[in-house]
Amino acid sequence: MKRFRLSNDSRARVVALSEALSRLPHVSEAKILPASEANAHDALIGLKVSGRSLTLRLDVRSEVFPQQARHLIAQDSGRQHLVVVADLISPGARELLIQSGIGSFSTDGQLHLPFEQLYVVVDRMPQSKRPAAGRARFDLFSVARTPVLHALLLAPDRWCSVQELAIASGVSAASVSKLLTYLESDEWVDTHGTGPSKVRKLAKAAALLDAWVEQDRARLASRQMRRFFVPGRKGDDLLRFAAEAFSDRAEPDDAYAITGEAAAQIYAPFLTPWSVATLRATPAAVERAARRPDMRGVEQGANLLVIEVEPSGLRFAQRRDEVLFASPVQTYIDLMVAPGRAPDAGRFLREQVLGF
């Protein structure tokens, strides 16, 4: 029987890492060593990698943010093959650990081992293979949280209170406060003041925007996309048609927003013309528009692409000549995950309009 000197939760984290390691190519054995051998470490895992032995020294915690990561790095003093194991390792903390040659594993399946004998990067593990141990990773870019991030990115140099962000984003003050606490812990935001007068502003606007793009790119496979062909329409005429087709006059909330290259041409005209319009729309608006006889669903040859989103994904849309366009921030994100020349237009938009 294996001996542990850890709590049940910490033991479950170590077991989860052992199971993840055992699934790696070239790893024939991943064995948790007896607690009597661990000495100053929380636990040890012995590996057989391509026939060679390797021992991982584990530091087990519930969560790790940059402050804890720096403390670990300062105390590491050159120990080899150290791996930090936790339920939650924030992006900022993980980057600090990687730069210092320290491995990391979070129980949502993210695994980074920057060792010469075993270099592994697993950013996302399929849901069916994720360990059951630990709590779910804090999803910074969930549907409920992105409106707050969106509001911050639209005014990256502005100091904002919880209440101001709640009003701007349409998210409850309690949820905004929880998100800001996480952002503060991971050093995404600067803070000023205390208590009700406490305000924050982005410290890493560019990094946050890049992280959002990467998250959207990772979720492309699950994106709901519809393709339509609208005969006899192109350019501004196609945009006006889309605005009429996807609007709901009976509803006060916006049901669509033009994005992609068509929106980029409004904010930062790019040399490359566009032939396919992309828009974001609620599922109800898509179903309503799909019933029109003057547009039809197609697999190929579409001139109108529609991304189905929740109403929160349309917040901050801007009206130009009776047509709604996604904000420059959302337009940039959509461009960067689109195929073809779209990312070129996105980079130009970022340079000319966003500026970070």
C-alpha cells in the first residue's frame, strides 16, 4: 500500500498527475513513491521514460497565483524536476514557472514539463480524459465573464469601480467583484484604493486580448456557424439586407452585429476588399432570418456567415448608418480566428484603432 503524508485533496491531485503522466507517449511507468522517500517534498513520482528513470519532485497546493509562484521560484534553489501540482494555476503563475524551468499540473488537465529528459505541453485535455480530482478551472472567458473583460478592453486606461463595470457589462456586481478579484490575483489589473472606493484598470491589456483570441481559437470546433447565400447582394447592399433580416423590431435588445472584414473596413479601412459578410446573431434571430425566401442555407458559396451567440456576445455593438457593427475589440477577435487574409485586417485594426 502506498503511504501518503498529504490530505485527501492533495493526495487526489497527486493521483491525477500520475494518471495523466501514464498516458503520455514513451512513459511506461508513473509510480507514486512512498512518503518516506519524499523528504522535503510533498510527494515524489517515479517515471520510466523510454527506458530511463526520472523522478519528479512535487509541490502540492490548492491554487497558485503569481505571488505564490515567485515564492516557490525563490525557494527552489536549483532543485531538479520540480513540478507544482494544484487545482488552479493561473496563466500568469504558469508562465512564471515555465520561465524558471519548473513544471506545472492543474487538475483540469493542463500539464507543462519543461525538462530536458521530458518536455511536455498539454494545454487542453479532452473532457472524457480529464481527471476527476479537484475543482474546475476558473474559466476567464466564459459567456458570463467576457462582457466584463470587453468593457475593460474598450477603456484599458480607465480606472473603474465594480459598480461601473456591472452597469457597463450588464453583469451582476457580485460576479464582477469575483472576476476582478481573480484578475487582481493574477496581476491582470492594477488597483487603487480600498473597500467600496476601490478601482481597477488593466495592467496587461495586450496580453488579455491575446489570451482571449487563443481561447476563441481553441473553441472554434464548438462554434455554431451558419452559412447563407443571398442572391444579387454584395457590399453595403448586403450589409443593409443583413441588418433588416436579422433585426427584431419587436425586441428592444440588439439581435445581431456585423463583424469580421466588413466591420474592419468601417473602423480601419484595409486595402483588401471583402466579398463575404460575417455577423454575430442570437439563435432566435438566425432562425427567423433563415425562413426568408430571399436567402438560403448553403454548404459552399456563401456570401453571409453567421456566428450564433448569446445576447451578451452582442454587447457594445455600435450603430453606423442604421447598421450595427461589433465593437473594434470583438471585431479584432473574430478576425484573428478567421481563415484567409482576415488576420491581416485584424492586425491592421489593432494597430490603427486599439493601439495595444
